[in-house]
Amino acid sequence: MTCAPSAPEAAAPASWRAVTVRYPFRGADAVGPVTLAVRPGERVLLLGPTGSGKSSLLNALTGIVPGIVPAEIGGDVLLMGEAASNRPPSGWSAEAARLFQDADQTLCGMRVGDEIAFALENRALPEPEILRRIEVAMRRAGLVDAMRDRRTATLSGGEKQLVALAAALAQETPLFIADEPTAHLAPLAAARFRAVLDADTGSRAFIVVDHRIDDLAGCFDRVVVVGANGGIAADGPPRTVFRERFADLRALGVAMPAAADLDACLRDAGVAPSVPPLTVSEALETLDPAPAALGAVRAFLRGRVASPAERPGETVARLENAACAPLFGPVVLRGVDLAVRAGEAVAILGPNGAGKTTLTASLAGLLRLKSGRRHGALGGVAFQNPETQFIGGSVIEEIRQSLNGKHIRTKDRNAAADAAQQILAHWGLSTLSAAHPYELSQGQKRRLALVSLTATDRWPLLVLDEPTAGLDAAGARMVAEAVDGFRAARRAVAVVTHDLDFALMTCPRAVIVADGGIIADGPTAELLADAALLARAGLAAPPVMQALSWLERHTQC
Amino acid sequence: MLTRIHPVVKLAVCTVWLVAAVLVFAASFQIATIAIAVVLLVAIERRPPLFVLALMVPFALFGIGMLTTTALFREEADFALRVAAEAPFGSAAVSAGVVLFLRAIACGMVSAVFVLTTDPAGLVKALMAQCRLSPRVGYALFSAMLLVPDLAAEAQQIRLARAMRSSRPPRRVPGPFETASLVVPLLAFAIRRAGRAAISMETRGLAQGAPRTILGAPVPSRRDAVFAASAMLLLAALVQAA
């Protein structure tokens, strides 16, 4: 499927005509052929399964590919009607602003003000204009003026992402490109990005790639889906695409808003609203609580709220009045009492920088406590940065080492190789078995790290740190199924996540970390229904909670 | 007060002073340099005396190495022995060693004065504005400064991942073998990180040779000239006295 632009092509901020991208030493194109044009003022949500080539398309647009990253480009890539190859990547900074996924890796100014000013200084804008833009961009990104002189090294992860957002906004370009802007953001910081999209009603065009789209779906005029074969699989207004192409997109493993799932259930029951909803509240606001509707909402919630274990297991790991601190760091959490049991999955929730990772590393026994006691066996951790874990020279070697350690007996090698291949096939990584782990996409790296950790039953406690960041819907479903499998195998699981829908789906119990300690510990659904608690922890209830409370309200009636 | 001096002027004064500390082989000059640095840090910059004392420890340890080496291997230090023959510290060898010891501390303290009173961002901006430092080099320095804490954090993550595989918590301070084994993965991390930072900077318009604005670069003033002149006069007087 292709989309012809209705506006004159010269005015299109971005267009691709039969574009293909092929990287050196690769037998197939990473993406394409793609024909697509983005009109001025249009907001486009670019979706696709992990590894479908979305980032390659964006990189080709601003000349990063092949200007910096070598690749062979077929077809024509046009930016503001001019061939992208006409200028070096630096020559497009007045036309296209780019917000990268990981702000940490892209900051280059010492202070917040310097960071925001950087692109403007490069364009040799006059100083008063730069100062005006800094002020406007900081206000739009929700950064207070007092932060202007703060060193970026002292900011939390969420604050850095907001600084990167302000820096991109300050460029005031006709095209704004964001690559997974909310992947590492706490809900309130993600809401700030949505507010920016909502408020920008001018002629600036947006192209956003993201997998967490529940809060964003309503901001876009158009959804474009890149299929697994590298071509355009769907293109149209979000409401139409998510309703009419629901089954196809689900089969592709593309992220869709929870409202699309709810809409499908309501359609199956014959009670769907005439206008396809983009949010759960939209779907429910006119819904008559008739038995068919109640059944449809129950069907939607099935599998979205984790059930507690049928029989509570023995305690696997326990912290007693613990003071937790990172290596060489000061104490960040005090008076922590936390126990996890076999067959239990606990979500560790909280704002950026609250100490969630330190808590789980302490629980796993990888960090020594400053005071207090820890009981139980050591746990295995799937780290936030999956590259940290890799020790093998290839994907298959990574799995083999996890299965057997370094000292494999010769007669066991074939058996280990077979087992490793089976595991890779189960996780959809078979075709990558010879690739170096660092060559994989972010989502594939995350899956590999998880596989290598869970390939054996060595660890009775598993800690998964942001396991769904960078994963598409199919990848997230796979992780959710894996967590269910660990629980069934009587292993204890602690999941650190900003994805509250995922927490609700996989973890019957949640712990909220904030203000230097654990401020709440209880059933996930109960904690996520407590608005005051969520506000204190800088969290926002996931959309599924609206369906849950609707159902409770109408069932009681 | 020193924080308000133009970084390039301060860098020039400190460099001249360091060269003098290396060339003037007199205990009195080195003691005076240390005393001036301590007075500047404690009385003017309001740094705690204990902090300033602690700053001297690594330089003192280095100096002690020089002192003992000179005392034990005096035949190898002919020039220093001749220069220090008249110094009031017993034998010539010990005198030479004491001067070397003091020189290590003096150089360390001059560097400490510069580092503790200079904003790195201001320095790099001033070098770009006044000394024509290439913005590519300047922002590479910024990125390198930001990389240091991230390298430390990455090293801790790698240590935790390895500890998990070996089923025991990491030692608080890594041993020599563990430290050596971190070099390659950290180098790989630094290279990847540098590549991503370069892409980010290029997409934000950083180009070779293009004119650019430098926001908030320190501007030299009369105060800087007074500072430089006073420092040079004081230095000349101390050299003369030595």
C-alpha cells in the first residue's frame, strides 16, 4: 500500500519515493520500498514491529544514512522538497529537529541552557533570539527557569529527556522527528510530551515513532504502519486504521492503544460506538451497561489484570529494615522491608530516580546493604541496558554460555547447541543466531538479554528492569507470557517498569518507591486505583484502570 | 573572587606559575607558592582547611616518592644536588629531595586552585571564543566530561552483571584483574557512546568551519588585566627572592 500526497510535493516536509535502505554486508533491504509523504502541519505516528526499519527511514530523511552511517539508498528521499543527499546531515538542522530515544547518549552541553542553545548557536542566530527560544522551549517542556544553569550530569533520566525535548523544540523547525520519546519516561513526563503535541497546532509536521501510544494516539492525524516486509502495511487516520486494520496490526505485533482492543471486544458484542475510540474513556463514556457491554468489558479485561498465585509459596528473598545504596553511592532507600515469594510477581513502580533499580539489585543480593539484613538466594537481573549482560560473540554463543557456562563437556556440546536453537526459535531470534549481540535492534537486544537470563533455572528470583522498553506489542506479549511461565515454575519475579498496563497485566502485587523508601505495598489494581498515592509518586493510572472501575461501578449497580 | 576571573587569563597565569615552579629549584619559592594557594583557597574561596589539606595528600605522597628516590640514588641527581647544595636541610641529597617534594605539592596546589575556581563550560567556551578552539573539539571535550560519570555507572552495571553470573556480590573495590577486564567493554561503550553523540551533534547542525554564535562566553575585562599583572609581579618578586 502506498499513499500519494494531496498537497504539492515541493511543500511536503518529508517524502520518500520508492525508498529502500540496505546496509553493507546485508543480503536484504532493511526497509522498503516505501512511498510516503508527510504534509505540512500533519502529525504522523509511524508504527511497525521491532526491526521493521522505522529508524532507517527516519535516518535516511535527515541524511544520517548514508551521510554518517554507510548504507545504499534506493529511490528518492526529499526533505522540504529537496533531495536529502544535497546537504550533509548538519545542513538540515534548520528544517528538521530530531529527538532521539536515549537523551543520555545525545547530551553535549554542560548545562541545561547550553544544551538547548546548541543547535541555535550552530545556526549563528543572534544571542537575544537564542535566549528567547530557550525561555519558550523550557516553558513548553515543563522545565522551570531555575534549571537553566544546572549541569546536565546532575539531572535525573526523566529530566534529561525533557531537556532533550526542549532542545529539539527550540529549533522551531517545520519538521519534528521523535524516536520513541516516551520509552524511558515516567507517566507524568510522558504527559508533558503529549501536551507539547496537543499545543502545537501550527504548520509544523511531526513524525513520531513509539511503542507506548495509549496516551498519544489522540494527538495524531495519521497512522502509518511499516510491515514486517519493509513496505507500508497500513496508512490512514488513527480511528480508521485501529478499527479496520485491527486484526492485521495485531498479527504484525504492532503496538496499538488499549482502546483499540476494547473496541474490538465491543464490536464482537455488537455494542461498539459508531466512532472508533482512541481512548478507553471515549469507548466507555456512552456505553450502556447492558449485559452484552458488561461481557465485552470483561472480555477486554481478561488477561489484563494478573491474578494472585493460588497457593502462596515460601519466601525466596527478603529485605529486613534495609538501607539500600548503589555501589559507591549514598543510601537512597531506608527502612525497607520487602519479601517476595515463590510463584509471585511484584511490580516495582515509582518516578525516575526513585531508587527502584537499587532496591531490586539489593533484593537480588548484588548490592551489599548499608544496614539491615537480607535473606534468601541470589537473584538474576535483566538489566535496563541489555548490552551490559552480553559476553558472547554471537547470539547463539550468548545462549550457549548461559546454558552451560564456559566449561562445556565435549559430549554435551551438541545437546547444548540444540537446546540453544530451540530457545532462540521460541523467542523469534533464530534468524539472528550468528549476529553479534551488539548488532541487534534495541528490542532484539532486550529479548536476548532476557532469554540468556532465563535459559536456565539457576535463579529462583528474577529481576526484570524495564523489560518492555523498546519492545513492540508482540515482544511485550512475549515477556508477559514469560513472566507467567516463571510464576508457574514457582520462581519469584520482580518487575521494574514505567509501563503500568504491563505491571497490572503481569504482577498481582506492586510496591511503590518514592521519597527515599517504600510508600505502598499491596495488590496492583488497588494501588493503581488510589489517585492520591499515584500523584505522590508521580504516576498516572493506566487506561485499563478506567475499564476496571467502570465494570466495578456497573456490576455493583 | 577567582571564579570571576576570565578562565583563559587564569589558565595562562597558572601555566606560567607552574613553569616557574619547575624551573626555580628553591624550597622558599615552593613554600611560598603552596602558602599563596592555601590562602587563596581558604581565605578567599572559603574552602574548608581540612579539604585543602586533604587535597595535598596525593601530591605529598608523590613528593615523598621523589624525596626517597633522591636520597637513596643521589649519584643520579647531580644537577639537583649542585643546585640544592646550599639549602638548609642537612645533606645536599636530602635538600634536593625536599625541594622536589615541595615542588610536587606546589604544582598540585596551583592546579587545584585552577580546577576549583574554574567552570569547565566557561573555560571551553572562552577557548572557543578567544583562542579559536574548534567547536568540534570544544564540544567533544564537553561530551568527554559528561562521559566520565556515565563510564563509572556503566562499569558498576558490568560489575553487577558479572557478579550475578558468578553468584556473589561484587567487592567494594575491584581487584587488579577485575579492573583490567573492564577496560575492553568500557572502551566499546565509550566508542559507541561517542558515535551516538557525534550523530546527535551533527543532526543539530555542528559543522566544520561554519560561523556560529557562542552563548555566554566569558568576556575579558579590566579586572582580568589587574589580576594577571598582580600575579606576574608577585611571581617575579618570589623568583627574585629565591
